[in-house]
Amino acid sequence: MLHEMSIGGMLFSPLLVLVPLAFILAAATRLILHYLGLRRYIWKEAWFDVAVFVCYLAAIVYLFGD
């Protein structure tokens, strides 16, 4: 289970670190697909981007969770 972090007496969610990491990975995936020319095969690009972000976030939480 992920636990909150205490910084200066304030409690922060561990998602504060994990969400930007998932966003960076999703953005990198988007750029790679763009440069390879594979984005044209994706029907709904916005939904695909959201799905990739959620999958990366789930994988990161699974890997870094206790």
C-alpha cells in the first residue's frame, strides 16, 4: 500500500510523484508514435492518449507499491 509523504509537516499523496512520471512516459509514447508515423492508425487520438496514461499510471503504481 502506498503511504503519504510528510514534507514540512504537510502530508502529500504519493500520486504527486507518480502522475508526472506517467505523464512523461505517455508524452514520450505519443512522440515516438508520431515520429514513426503510426498515429494515423489510431481512430480517436485523445482517448488513446488517456488510455496510455492510465495504463502507465497503473503499471507505475503496481511496480512502486508496497
